[in-house]
Amino acid sequence: MLIFAGLGNPGTRYARNRHNIGFMAVEAIARACRAAPWRVRFQGQACEATIGNEKVLLLKPQTYMNESGRAIGEAARFFKVAPADVIVFHDELDLAPAKLRIKLGGGNAGHNGLRSTTAAIGNEYRRVRMGIGHPGDKALVHAYVLNDFGKAEEAWVEDLCSACADNAALLATHDDAGFQNKVHLFMEARGHGAVKRLGEKAD
């Protein structure tokens, strides 16, 4: 069993926030893999799917971003899942919009959802970092991540989540480099190679 956990805040108020792109990614994976219906489990919404030949629990913690680790930790303990078999999808301020990187372990870069997850299961889990860009001023970050994606951003957000879903089997078999490369090539082909943050002027 693996766990694919998306980070976000529960409820319709937050559903299209930049901070919720992790939820959007696991929802896209659930649709693509024809997962079982979502139900309330592990202080979150969860469903199971077979991805590649692996059984995967898809999880959206409902504990709010800052307490994401409570839900992820509970699910990991229940299924006795090692941290390296937990994949967390999250928004990343330090990546340009529409970019994706994956890494094992590392710092939390001020991301409270990651901080909570690390406190719950340790640091050696895999992170799918989904770039949303930085507003340029630390004082603007809170409002930026809790605002909805703009209309001009919707195409790349949908394509990035679709790319995660289409290539999820590579994650399930621990081919992280292959996953990252496939997503990169897809986003380039879709014309999202040099996306600017909303409101950022082109060079």
C-alpha cells in the first residue's frame, strides 16, 4: 500500500485556492484511475485505487493545512506504510507556475502542511512540489496562497493535475525521475514552458 496525499484546506470556500492544488492533483488521479468513492476516513476524505499494479490510498486531510500530518500519520500507521511510500502533493512558492519537481525529504520551506506531516511521520517522505510562483513580498504570501487561481491560470493548473494523473503509475513504482520528466515534457508540449505568475510582466 502507498499513500498519495494532497495538501489543502477543506470546504468550498478554499476549493480553488492556490494552496489547494495538492487536493486538485489527487482528485484528478482518483478520476483517472476510477478510484472507489471518496469517504470519510483518517480525519480526511479517502479512497482506494489500483495504480499500475500497486494499491494506493488517496487522501485529502480535512484537518486544515496546518494539521495535515494528523490525517496522514493516522493513515500511515493504520496501513503500516513507510515514509518513502507516502507521496505528498503540495503547492510550492519557490517554483515558477506550472513547474513540478519531486524530491525525497528535505526542508519544509515554511510550508505548514509539510511541517505538520514531518512532525507526524518523519522527514523521509516524497514531495511532489507543484509550482505556483511567489508574490514577490513575504507579507503578501498569506493572501496569495489563500486566493483562487485566476482565470488565466486555469489552463495550466488543469494540465498539471492531468499530467500527474496520467503518469501516477510511475510514482507508484518509485520512478520519480521518469514521472518528473514526463510531466515536464507534457507541460512544454501544452505551451506552459514559461508561465508567468498572475500579474507578472513578461520580459
